[in-house]
Amino acid sequence: MKKGELTTQQIVILIILIVSFLIILFLLFRLSLGATSQKEICHNSVITRGKSLFTEALDCKTDYICISGGGDCENFISSSKIEIKLDEKGKESIMKVLADQMSSCWWTFGEGKINYGTSGGTSLKCAICSIVRFDGKIQESFQSISYKEFYDYLEKTKKDEAKTYLAYLYTSWNLDSLEISPEFSVSLDEDSINTAESYSIITGIDDNLFNSDNFLETVLIKSKETSTKTKCEEFVTKA
């Protein structure tokens, strides 16, 4: 064998390494790590801003989610699609998706522990974590879900072994003690989730110079009503 030539064993090893690398790349794309990393990027920028003495722009983008019963969300360019089964537990599946998205939003913006406002600010800053739409099949099967029904679900359903969704999102274990910030006009008795509409998942911080920073919970509001049902003066997320 001449110097510099590859042996059969070396060639086999090289082929195995190349194939292994291609398989790893394939799995990474299948896992959709881009969507996950974007939330982590936002979360990390929230942490950085909370520790900084200077105002740094948050690197946070709104996620566009299609909740699907097997079809597409019309007139809506989604960044991710979540499919559910339209069976007897279909409504519960919808509420779980919404509860998980609200929980993700609350975690991304620090769970009420990180000041991502500006030093000496005076405005109510809000983050639109997600905009959610429902496909036609869901609209046909479940035209609406009352907020009372949805918040009953949050109260009774465990997010993890330690807490229910309601306890995690609102530090409240039951609806009797639940208080939603007046900056968000949410009524459990009057509002409902109309599946023909788009909904925004929003959280915020009241960045007031003269008071301690007031963290606002995560809520679900019709996208077209974000200017009328919230007192948000500034949005820190990019479309």
C-alpha cells in the first residue's frame, strides 16, 4: 500500500461517520428544535435584561399556532401546527393546548420573578407570546368554549405533579380566590372562546417609576380586541 492511501477499514469507518452525521442532522430537523430554541432565546434575553442596568431590546417573537382537527387554518400563516383528535375529549384537548401555551408564555417571561421592564419606566409593557387560530374542522365540532369552562379546566387539571395550571399561572388554587389584573379585561362569566376567531396569549409588566413593578398574569384575549380589552401601551415582542 502506498503512503497516503486509505485502507478498507479506514474507508468503512469514514462511511459510518458520514452516515451517522446525516442521521443526527435528520433527527434534529424532525425534532423541530428551531421552535424550541426561539423560546429559549427569548427567555434568555428576558433574564439578561433583568440583570442589566441598561435597557436592552428583548429578542422575542410572537409564535403563530394553528390548532388543527385535521385541516389547515385558513388565511393564517402558522409557524407551528398542533393536531388534536375530534373525539369525545376533543374540547379537553383544545383546552390543554391553550393551557400549555399560556404556561409556556409565563415561563418565557420569567414567571413574575424577572423585571424585563425598563429602569425608571412608566408604561404598561405587554408581550404577545402566541396568536392562535383553529381550523375549519374544529370550528364545526366546537363552536365555542366558555371562559368559565376553560378556567374550571385550569383549576382542576394538573400541569405537573406539584401544581395545577391555575396555581402555576395565577398562584391561586381555586377560582373563588382568583384575581385577574384589571389591566386585562377578562370576564369568566361573560367571555367565551369562539373558535372562528384568532386569540392572543398575552402577559405583561406594569413598569411604573413610582410603584414596585407589577407583573401581569398570562391571559387569552381575542386578537382583534387587544387594543380595547387591555391597557397595554407598548409591546415588547416582534411579529
